[in-house]
Amino acid sequence: MDRLSNTVRPYAWGSTTAIPDLLGTAPTGEPQAEMWMGAHPGAPSRLTRPATKDAAGSGTDERSLTDVIEADPERELGAAAVRAFGPRLPFLLKLLAAGAPLSLQVHPDLAQAQQGYADEERRGVPVDAPHRTYKDANHKPELICALTPFDGLCGFRRPAEAADLIAALGVDSLKPYVDLLRASPEDRALREVLTAILTADPDDMAHTVVEAAEAAERLGGAHAPYAQIAHHYPGDPGVIAAMLLNYVQLQPGEAMFLGAGVPHAYLGGLGVEIMANSDNVLRCGLTPKHVDVPELLRIVRFEATAPAVLRPEAAPTGEELYETPVDEFRLSRYVLPPGGAPVDLTAATPQILLCTAGAPRAGRIDLAPGESVFVPADEGVEVAGTGTLFRATVVV
């Protein structure tokens, strides 16, 4: 078992205080958006292991979790996980702290990702090109679990509800969208309106967004989140697109699963996020980055759905599981009470354990909020003490 040293990503939308508050460190004044735990090549966790034979020094050296897994995949991940997902850790665990809205986005399913990646490779689009859509051939289902009250957007509203929300703004240039939402079958209405928003003249749309934002500010209530979004992204067509989606407020301990084709955005709050190890994101708005409208319209699922707020299912062992329909990750939580008996978490799969409250122990490693450990497959581990631990692993 290894204590992990993790990288904090300073994306502009990040909170300046949420992660420092959890870690008990002083804010730097700069945004601290995400702390990554895993073996993603962009920022792999680091750990200390006994030095290799050719290494000089004190007998230990620091290595990335990526390098450790590559050196002996079956030892670190277990044979079943290697058979199922290949010689790599198939998930990325994060602390995510949104101080401003993230981009409105959608993810492809596995077949779409494989097809899109192969097409861009065939056409010779550089993987780091700003207009590149598919960075890899994997899908990117996600789960976000709130540690504080957490606001987001998830899935399409019923068109009639979106029409009422938009009509209440009283903006003349939005009336054609209202008419479409009220007159067409649901799937066609959503497709036609989102297409119209994303292909509108940029100057005309920017003027419309300004009018809509001013109206939302005056109205408040259900319109208040969109005024706040517009404050961060003035003139962005994603402000209008966001009104097509369900507004969701999670309380601490509640979670939301984002499957393929479901448009979504995180607006604010601190949470634990877990996802398949992929960078495939198709953006719909609230971003200066490339928006590939034709590909986006091919990927989005144009169906109205009520957002499913997940609450953990408790087992007699004390494990509280967030059930999802994917195998690349499995997230659960343990709330360890004072004086409770140790809990055996030994498993045939790789695990990352993250402390979010209290002072629990994993084996002989004492953990504080924000600290984590990597547990190789089949390595014995007991957790004890008092606090909250999130457990990330895979399904095989």
C-alpha cells in the first residue's frame, strides 16, 4: 500500500478556497480546480517504493503510479482487471472544486469514441490540435458525489418546461425557440432548438444572451442560475442552451451519474468525481474552446429525462455503494464511527482510498482529509479510526 502524492490542476473555473479548506492549507489566491488521483498520463499520482537495483541513494525512490503499473500490471492491478481493461488503471479519481461553471458538454459512448478517434487518426489531425475532438478511443462516463451543496445541469428538460422558462424572459429574439419547443415532437424540438442556438449569428446571439441575462437577473428564482452563468460567460450561446437542461442541486452525500450522450455541466461546489480514464469531451458552450457542432449533434441523446439523484446503498459491512452501469469504476463510501471495529477492504482489484473527513487509518498509514493511498490487488488492508473514506475500484 502506498501513500499518494497528487497534482492539483489550476483551471480557471476552480475555487480558490474549497480544496485548501479540505486539506487544511492556506489558499494561494489562485484557482485550485481538481486534485487527480490515479495513473492518467496528464498528471499521474506519485508514490515512494523501494529503489530499483540500479538506483542510488537511501533505498527508496519516487515514481509515478503509471510507471509502477507498467512495470508489473498483474501484480498492481490483478489478473482479472488486466484481462478486462488492459494493463492500465481504467479510472481517474478526483476532488473537484468548481468556483465557476464548467463548460456545457457531452461524452461519446465507447463505439462512438472508437470510430471518432480512428477517423481523426486517419485524417492526420494532431492529437494536441485545438480542433481535435477525440483524444483517445475510450468512453468517459462520470460520477460526481457532493461533499458540499453542489449545483449542476444534467439532461434535457421536457421541451414544454424549457419553453415556459425561456418565454418568461420576454426576449423577442427567443420567441422562435419557444414556438419550436411547444410545437414539435420532443426529440425533434430539442434537436432543432439546440442546433439553432449553436449555429446562430454570433453577434446576434451575443445580444440575445445579454437581454436574457438581464431578464434572468430581474426575475430571480428559477432564472437565477442562468443569470449567474451569464455573469461568467457573457454573450455565450451556452447560456441559452443551458436553459434546455435540468437544474440539479445535490446535498452532501448525494451523487449524479453522467452517461454517454447526456449534456451536462457543473456549476459550483466541492465533490468527489470518478470517471473512465479518457479525455473525450464534446463541448456545447460556456467555453472559448472549439465546438464541433455536427459531431456534437451526432452524439447528443435528444430525449427529456428527469435527472436521477443517487443516494448510496448501505451494506451490512458499512460500505455505502453508488451504483452505476459501468465496470471501469466502482465508488463507495465508508463513514467510520468512533470506536468502530476495523473493516477489511482486501480485494482482488486495485483500489484508491481517499479520506474526506476525520483521521482514519488505512493499514499503518494515517490519513487526513484530502490524503489518499493506492492499494494493489490482493494486498491486505484494514481501515479503522474515525472519519470518512471513499473507495474507488473496478468491477470484474
